[in-house]
Amino acid sequence: MAERKPPGVTFESWVDRQIRTAQERGEFDDLPGAGKPLPGAGAPLDEQWWIKEQIRREGLSGDALLPTPLRLRREIDRLPETVAELTSEHAVREVAAELNRRIVEHLRFPVGPQVAIAPVKVDSLVERWRSQRPATQAPDTPEPAADQRSTPRRRRWFRRRR
């Protein structure tokens, strides 16, 4: 542990003297990175450098820093690419339902900037997913019977406004 600063000595001269004596003892020899430039030296100082460094070190994307409505909007935009990898209609519907649940939760208690977002239309997403699938593949879920198709589907509460 370092000794205490003696009274009457300026802090700067006391620190300089400790550094000089440590250099004379050779305590700074053979340190890792000796002789290499400091990372980011000479680059302009970014105000949020520490956030960007933490994101880079943790391997996260910048989406984690976005406010909730912007993050949801980005997920809505990326949803067709996300579901394109899925192999069943049930999985596509589950992903869309989970996203819709988070969207409705945000709409009930909005936080952050006011960005217009609406729940995803699951049926149109599934139709788009089906159209991108090979035509030779059999559907995963059976078609509803003819008498079930003729009955109108009940609309959800968040779609009644249209």
C-alpha cells in the first residue's frame, strides 16, 4: 500500500516523486502493451465512448439502447426475415403473437417517444411466409372444415377501430 501524502507537500509533486521512484526501481518494465500506442489515441473524444465500448465488449447490438417503441418498430420491420427461417406455420404464429403481446403492452403503458406502431397482422404475415415457401411442401396445419370457414371470425379488441 502506498504511503500517505506528507503535509505541506503538493499532491502533484508527491505523485510525481512516487512515479519517478517506481521507474527507478523498474516496476514499470515488462508491462503488457509496453511500447504500443494506446487504443483510440489521437481520435476525437466521443461523449458516449464508454457505452459503445461496453456494447462492443459484450457483443451486443445497438438495438438494446433504443427506446421501446423504436425497438418494436425495428422488430416489425425485420419480422418477415425472422419468420422466413421458421419451418412451421405454428412457429410463425407464435413469433407474431409474442411480438403483438409486447406491442399491446407498450400501447397500454407507453414509455419513450411517441412512435406510431400497431400490432402485426398475423394472417397476412402467414400468407407472405407461405408464398415464400416451396410449393411442394404440404401445409403443417389442416384446413378448417367448410362450415367453419363460413362463420365470421371474432375480431380482437385492438382491431375493432378499423
